[in-house]
Amino acid sequence: MKFKDILKELRLEKHLTQAQLAKELNVSLSIVNKWENEKKNPSADTLIILSKYFKVTVDYLLGLEN
């Protein structure tokens, strides 16, 4: 699975809209939208923030482990 699919799946499991996730992470809605549409990749620092928020590893976010 690709990062965009994993992010969307994790977001939906928490019943969050893109706007709600953006607010939780203190980023813009357009950034979350770009991540989920493969128009932009998150930085390494952002991957760490996402992994802590969703309580998964960075490798999981990147599709390197199940």
C-alpha cells in the first residue's frame, strides 16, 4: 500500500475529515489533501509527527511493514 492510502485509512479509522486532521496536526487542509492525492510528500519530521499521532511506525506509514 502507498503512503496516501495508509494515511487515508488511518484518518478514516479515527472518523476524521481532512480538515479535522489538518487542525489536529496544525497544518493546512491543502497539505493533507496533497498528501492523500500524491501531490506532495510529508517531510521526515512530519512523518514522525504522523506516526506519533496515529501510534504507528514511520515504516508502517511508508508501507514498509504491516
